[in-house]
Amino acid sequence: MPKTEMSRFPIHDDLTAPEGSLPILKGASSAAGQLPNFLGVLAGAPAALRAYVRYRAELRNGNLPRHSAERIGLAVAEHYGSKPGLQLHTRTSRQAGLGIDEVARAKRWDSGDHREAALLRYLRPLLTEGRFPQHLHEEAREAGWTEEQLLEAIAVLSMESFTAMVNVAGDVPVDGSVEETRVLRAA
């Protein structure tokens, strides 16, 4: 029998979530077809869920290219060892047009594109060392990144870090694994 994957936090749905999380969960379920485990976990804290959804929505409407945000998501998920994040960002990176080699490079904070590589080098020490060398800011600007894009990249870095931390702290299973477990129990 396959191993049952469990989260340290309950994975809520529209039947078990606190009242304050229901509007977001219902919207996410209808839009995605299946509620991501991360959102189900985050539903246990309605304020955190609302903040996360608003933060993500605003960043999607920013000026940072989607493929750049996906590279950041891959690097952060790899840094934290977030299996759900790696699965999600590998899929969405491919949908955003990144090749397999570029996905692998992003997990190492690198890119075959000079401009993208400069952005990832810019962000890495903020996450891994908690400091920031000035020359990386100058390098990113010389590569063509605007101040607005750099600030949005930092925001994406923080949002993806939060997501990865919840996934790791909660031992949140990869999407689909909980549903497979439910089907096995019902059989």
C-alpha cells in the first residue's frame, strides 16, 4: 500500500475551513478545478490567506516578466527543499516558455540569459546570507532591470519564501497526493 502523505497542518476545503477563508477557497477551487494543498493549509489562518492572495494578485499585475518570477520561484523552492513548490514552478516555468535546461539553471540561481542571471545573482544573497553587496545592484541595473522590477523581484522572493516556509514547516504534500490518499481510503 502506498505511503499516506500527511500535512502537519490540516488541509482545509470549503467544508472544513474557517468562515473567513471560504470566499477565497470557493473562488480558488472553481478557478483551478482542485484546491492546491498550500491554499488548503493557509485557509487555517484567514488573515494569512487573504494577505497571501492579495499579495500574489498584485505581483501578477506588475512589471516583472512572468518567466523571471518563475525563475525566482524555482530558486527559492530548491533552496528550501519545497517539493510542492518545485513541482508547481517546474510546471508553470515550462508553461511560461522556459526550457528544461533553463529550469535546471534557475534552481541553481543561474540562467543562460545574461539579464536573468544578473537578476538571480542580485536576489540570492538576500535569501541565503541576509546581506546585500552593492555591486550586485549595479550589475542588475546595467543588465537593464529597472528599479521597479528589482523591487518587484524582491517582493516575489519574499512571497515565494513564505510559500516555501509554509510548505516545509507544514510538511505539505505535493498537490494530488492527498486526493490519491482519499481515493485509496474510499476503496
